[in-house]
Amino acid sequence: MGTVGSLLLTLLPIAVILGMLILWKKPADISGIVGWVVISLIAALFFKTSLEVIGRSTLAGFIKSFPVSLIVATSLLQMAYMEKTGALRRVIIFIKTIASENKPVQIMMISIGFGTLMVAVGATPVSILPPILIAMGYSTYVAIALPSIGYDSLCTYALLGAPVVVFYDMANGFIKQNHLGAELTLSQIGSIFFMFLPIVSTMIGFCMLWIVGKGKAIKEGWLPCLITGIVIGIVSFFTNKFENLVTLTGVLCGIAVIIAMVIYLLATGKKVIDKSKLTREELEYEKKFPLWKALTPWVLLILLILALNLPKSMFDYLYKQMTFSIVGLSANAKEEIKTRLLWNAYTWILVSTILSMIFIRPTGKQIKESLIVWKKRAPRPVFSAAIFFAIGEIMNMSGFDVVTQKWGAKSMVEVLANASANAFHGAYGGIVGFIGLFGGFITGSEASTIAMFSKYTMTTAAKNLGFGITGLVIVTAALAFGGGLASVISPAKLQNAAASIDKLGEENKVIKVAFVFSLILTTVTSLFAFILLAINKG
């Protein structure tokens, strides 16, 4: 089989998934299943991959997806619980009162500040925020678009840093396997990733202002937008200097943006809270259900996460020592799959939900209804997250021989890496963001994009183009940010946002404008990566 034939066969499963999503408009889980079947057949028939390797890789991929798939499962349970107990309604009423006199500040505070904070602790802005924005008087178009783009710059730190943790494990596995030197720390990775944040955050702020009111909104809101970008840059610079704070970047940046916008409102003489927008029914519900009680699931979660990460000794113990590794499952006998059961967010989302019952005191009926809703909502998105990790693992392990513990044929990753290096050479850093955008569009997740494409990206950078470790991380950071920026054009996320306000179909209006924004943002991200690579080489 020739080089061109290998490349076409490697790209075929990706093309099939893309066709399923765009042409046949199939959901992500169904598209993922078909993609898995196609990639398994190609790996077996053309890349000399045994059924054992395919099976082991599939199982390993599912387990490696836990930082994403189980967080999706537990966060959906928490959201169903908050919805059925009335806690979510109380939170929505409170958010409606915030910054009503200054729309740009309201947008920065809610879509970037609150949205980032929520996605960082495992909640989903595309489910929570659209009903809130509609209740605040925004159009359907705006209510779908803003939650999908607001947290994108900090998507790497979503779900308590799940994407950056996935990359941490994959990068160190790659470094170890190829004998490239000492393993990277989280802070070494974070110190490169954070450099993209001020630029991307500020640009996302301007995109959101344009969505709301075009040039007029930008004229009114340029200063809060710049302040938001600067605050995120400062906070992320600090958090990524410390090993135990890297995964808290999203949490702390979200809180910092909210605080900065409150200070800005006070400094400009505007009200922070204005209850005049509330209906009589909402005012009555506000008195009946205290806000502190409604917030207990999230407050407890944030407190637990801070308690487990701020003390460095605790972080080191849970993250580095209590890894709950699984050995012998992967086709590569030497590989350990670190689950970090007691550190990962999914455990503590579940714990915070259970502990909050002490304060919210749900009835048996409410608990039962929560479980029914969760059972209806959770399986498909959980499976969607897992199946793309499995596909990525098969791509990575294709051609591997279990007996010799070596690659008997070139893997799909190596084929892609060789083709990319030959096509783009030194300009590879300038296009890798678009590979991430493509991956994020297909998978609907930055973490899944990293799982599918990071090994290919690292192979191209390190083996084919001769980049050092720093260059390798820069290139993968561009890939990751491209995957995060795809949120605003991801069919799964836009449909989720539209469904939360019963406006399925309206997302098609958003995607046309969002596509232009995603291309602009990804172009800037890729150019910045190209500049960083040039400086690093120099």
C-alpha cells in the first residue's frame, strides 16, 4: 500500500464522521459509532492491527475518557437535581437582576465570568445560560450564540482542567516512549498554554459584543472587554506558575472576571443588582427559596476542589500518588492508565450533590424525578465523549503488535504526521489550530480533540520537524485552542443550547456568523503559535 493510499485510508474515518454530522445530520454518538466501525475495519485490514489491539484500545480509550465522560454524567445529574428541586430556578432569578443597566458588563460577567466558572466546575453553560438570557430579554439568536462562545478561551481548563490533564498524560507518554527527556509538569504545560488566553479572551469578548449589537455594542463595551482580557491574563499567569493551581485556572479566572465587573459597575455608578426586572411571582419565589441554599451544590463543589488543590501536599498526594492506575489493559503492556479517582472532578461533583441534600432537603419525589431526567439526558452525551477517545486510541495504536510490543507497520498517526510535515514544513505551527478547529467540530469537545489528534501533532512536531519540547507544547496548545474555539460551531453544543429554550432549528442561524468568528479566532491563534515557535527556535 502506497503513501497516498495510506493517507486516504487514514482520512476516510474522519471524512465519514464529518459526512454523518453535516450531510446526514446524525447526532454525535451515532456518528462516533459509525466512525469507530470504519476506523476499526481500516486498522485491521490495511494497518495490520489485530482484533485484540483494537479491543484493548477501545477499552483503554473509554477509561481515558473518564475525566470528560464521567464529568458529563455527574454534572448532568447535578443539573437535573438542581432543576427538579427548584434550586436552578432560584439561581436564574438571581442572575436576571445582575448589571441590568450596562449590557456589555452584563455580557462579560455572565457569559465569560459565570460561564467560565460553571464550565470549570463541571456545569454546562449551553444548558444553563440560554433560558437565563431569554428571561433577561435577549433574542433567541443571542441566547444560543453567547453561551457557546463565552467560555471558549478557557475551554482548556473546563471540567477542572480535564483537557490539560488529558494532554499532560498523553504528552508525558509520548516523551517517555520516544526518550525525549524528563517528563513535563502541569505548570510547565500551563505556562505555555496561558500565553494564548489574554489575546483569545479579548477577541471573544469583542465577538460577543458584535453578536449583541455590532459596532454600537463594541463602542459601548470595549473597556469592559479589555479589562476582562487583562484580568484573565493576569490570573492565568499566576495560576499556571503553580502545579496545584493549573487545573483551577478556569475557576479562579471566572471568579476574577465577575469581581472585576462588579468593581467596574461600582466605579461607574451603576447598580450591581436591580430587582425591578423581576415579576411578582419571581419576587415571591425569591423570598421562599434562599439563594445560599440554591447555590449549595456549586459552593460545596468549589470549596471541595479548593481544599483538594490549594494545599500542595494534598494535591501531590491525590494527583501524583493516588493515581489508581490500571496496568495491562492497553495493548502497550508498559502503559499505565491513571484514573486519579480521588482527584478528578466527577467524584466531587457527585459528593457535592449528595452533601447539598443536607441543606436543600429534597423530597423523595424530587430525587426520583431527578434520576429519571438524568437517565434520559446522560447516556448519549456520555457515550459521545467516550467513543471519540476510543477512536483516537485506535489511531494511535494501529499497526502495534501485542507480541513484539512494537509497531509492525506505520500507524495512522505516523502517516498523518509524515503527510503534514511534507505538506507544510515549517509552516505547520501556523495551520495546526485549524486541525484543532476541525477536531472540535467533529467531536464537540476540546479534550476529545486532544485525545484524537495530539499524538499526531506531537509526532509531526518532534519527529518530522525537529521541534524541541517547548515547540511541541506550543503546537499542541494551538491545536487545543482550535478545538476549544470549535464550541461556537459544534452542532452538538449549538443544538444543546437551542434545545434548552425549545428552539431547535434556530442554531442554523447562529452557525453562519459563528463560522466566520471561529475562522478569525483560529487564524489569530495559529499566527500567535507560529510567532511563538519562531521565537522559540531563535
